[in-house]
Amino acid sequence: MAVGMDVVLAGCTLIFAVYSVTAELPRKKFEYKLSLKGPHLIQSDGSIPFWTHGGNAIASDQSIRVTPSLRSQKGWVWSKNTNPHEHWEVEATFRISGRGRVGADGLAIWYTTQQGMDGPVFGGKDQWNGLGVFFDSFDNDGQHNNPYVMVMLNDGTKQYDHNSDGQHQQLGGCLRDFRNKPFPVKAKIEYYKNALTLSIHNGMTNNKDDYEICVRAENVNLPRNGYFGVSAATGGLAGAVDDHDLVSFITHSMTVPVTGAQPEGKVSPEDKKKFETEFDEYWEKLQKAQEEYKQQHPDKAREMEESQAYEGAYERELRMIFEGQNGIHRVMNELHRKVDELIGRQASIESQLSARVGTPQYQQQGQPAQLPASDGMRRHEVDSLLNSQRDVSNMINDVKFLVSDIQKRSAQAQGPGGGDPFASQQLLHQIRDNMNELKTDLLSRPNQGCPPVQGGSCLTPAYFFIFMGAQLAMMIGYIVYRNSKEAAAKKFY
Ligand SMILES: [Ca+2]
Ligand SMILES: [Ca+2]
């Protein structure tokens, strides 16, 4: 129980601390009847709850296209309810996008006593009573100062001067490009204690807090019970028309915190002591009551203890998600560490390599350069390795050449035009066999000399072999000749 008490006391201290810091900040309350936001922005009949839209405005489930990017369009959306709050803040989120380098005409956010539907001021009525915040895309006065954001107050008498872009009528403004941004542009208007602040989120990031103050003015008197509205208009130039899309309009009322006797909102030490004593007394009473209840209802007390001992399905699910995420986190950290390690190793290898490549092979006097002793291999070892590798590659090239030569020759011998090599070979073998047979036959006979042939001469073996050799040569020549002829003939076909 002591631990619980500590926690509660710490909580109280924190609340006091927060209270002392936030005491001066107004309290905000979301006003749903003065707000619109997708999804489900429209009802089944196409109307927007608590809002009315008209002109060329098209409401969809996600946003309102206040004007489409066509010539001479006007659209508007106005709250049906008036704003009864003295202090308020609105945040309008919108996109202004077009294909042209220059856009037109612009968008306006209104807080006026009347719903200024269908007028010449960015789709709103002129001579309004209240506040107009204009996002003026088109540079009517040619001062090269648009797109421009400006605040203009009106008491119902002034006419907006389009030709000068209201330059001399504005309460304040800032040069901001709000067209064609990656994220929607936001405008926050705060009206608190008669101080008007306009902040712009330029739509370059998705961070909702990236606001910059555009205008801040004190002593501004806006009418009570006005309507909020957004209107837009395109111009007459076909090349300079924009889509004006309102994504959301969020209204908060603000109340000034009651500070009472403590103007700075701080709790006096006496009060603090009093609160703490009260809290202690209350805590003791609560503990006593709990004990009494447990004594009177032992069954319920056991149930309570059991319910504390076992975790519910929801707690278990939460714990499992938490543990799972912790596990993922650990693994990610480990992966991160390993990737770092690998990158480090790679960098060291790269630096070693570049150091080796960068070292000159020979010094100026032609002496071999000495590499650091820490190197695993000396320069000459590397050179000899490279040389031997080069030799091997040369040898491989020679072998390749030889093989291809052999292939070429064999293709010539066996390929088209080569006839039937097997038949030629057989013929040669047959001739050789015949010759051998003849030889053995001749040798087996005794030297008989010449047979008595009349009037004829005698054929000696020498003559015979010469004759046969000549015949053989002629035959081989004939075969080669025939092959070459056939090859020549094939080339033509
Ligand atoms: Ca203009
Ligand atoms: Ca201008």
C-alpha cells in the first residue's frame, strides 16, 4: 500500500505542476456543430450535416470541391449554426491545385454576421460584416506578390478592391505559396481575448505542428454569433484555373480559465498543504472502508484478489503486443549493429585495397618500392604471380587456337565436300592388303628368273613395285582431286 500511496502523491504533485504551467492556457472544446471533416462528410441525400453548400461546390465523402478547375466558377459552404462563443479557434485544411503555373482566383475563409453566398469576393459576398481571410492566387495588380494570404476586416461598408488585391485594405498578410503542395495546406485562425492570430501550415510536410504565424493583431473586435464559411472562385482565364478542395473545417471554442485569488494560477503553499492533508485523510478513510468491506464480504474480497491475480484477455493481448514489439525492436537493433559492422569491415578492406593500388611500383631511382612490413605479400611476389597468370592465360589462348585449327581442318576433311572418308580409308586398306598379298606371293616363289616368253621382256619385282607405287600415288591423287571437286561443287549449291 505504501507504494500505491507514493504513486498517488507523485500523481498529485504532477497535477499541481501541470496546473501551474497550463493555468494561463485557454481550455478548448471541440464544436461539432461548427465543424466538418471526412470520411462520411455527406449524408445519403448529399447534404453536409450542420452545413449548407452551393454554387459550383460539389461535396463528396472525403472533401468538398468548392470549385472545380473550370472557368468562372464560384462555390461556397456555410455553417447553418452561428457561433455563440466569445473566444474560438478554427482550422481549415484545404488543397488548391491546378495545372497552370499561375492559378486563379482564390479561396476565402469567413466569419461574418450573414452567410455571404454567391458574391464577387472569392465566391463570397462583398461588404461583409466580420472577418475575411483570403488566399489570393492571382496577381491582379501585377506587383508579383501573389499567391498571397491576407486578413481583411469589414464592418459591412467597405468594398473589396480586386484590382489592387486589397493591398491597402488588409489588416495584415504574408506571401505564401499555397498552390500544388504535397500535403494539404492548413490555416489556423485564433480569436482569443480580442487578439487575432492567423497561422499557416504550408503543406510541405505531414507534421501537423508545422505552423508559422502569418498575421497577429490585437484589439480586434469581431461580431458575436457569426457564421463560418469557406468560398472560392476561379477566373476567366482558361489556363489559370484551380481546383479548390476543402478537406476539413474544425472549430474549437475557448474558455478563459478561472484563476480566482491566484492571478498567476499558482497554488499557494498553504493551499497545497491543506489539499495534501485532505487527500491523506480521504486516502485513510478509503483504506478503512475497503478493509471493512472485505471483512463483511469475504467471498467478494477473494474474487477481487483473484481478479487481481489473473490477467484478463485484454491485458494479456496488450502484454503480448508489447512483448512482440519489444522483440522486433531488439532484432532491429541487432540487425542495425551487424550492418554497421559489415559496413565498417567493407570500408577497411576498401582502404587497404586503395592503399595498395596507390603505392607506386618503382621509386624514382628505379628501385623497387618497399611495401609496409605488415603486408602479407611483397611486391615482387605479387608481380611474379601476375606474370605466371599472364603466361597461363597466353598458353590457354595458344591451346584454344590450336584446338580451333584442328576443328577447322577436321571440318574441312569430314564436312561437306569431304565425301565418304570411311570408304576412302577402306579402299586404301584394300590396296594395301592386295599389295601385301602380292608381295608374299612373289616372295614365296623361288627365283625362277624370267619365264621363257617369246619376244617379251621380263618384269622384275623392282619394276613391279615402282609401277605399283606410281599407281597408288595416282589413286590417292585421284581421291584428293575428287574430294576437292566435290567440295567446290557443294559450295555452289
Ligand atoms: Ca487577386
Ligand atoms: Ca498582387
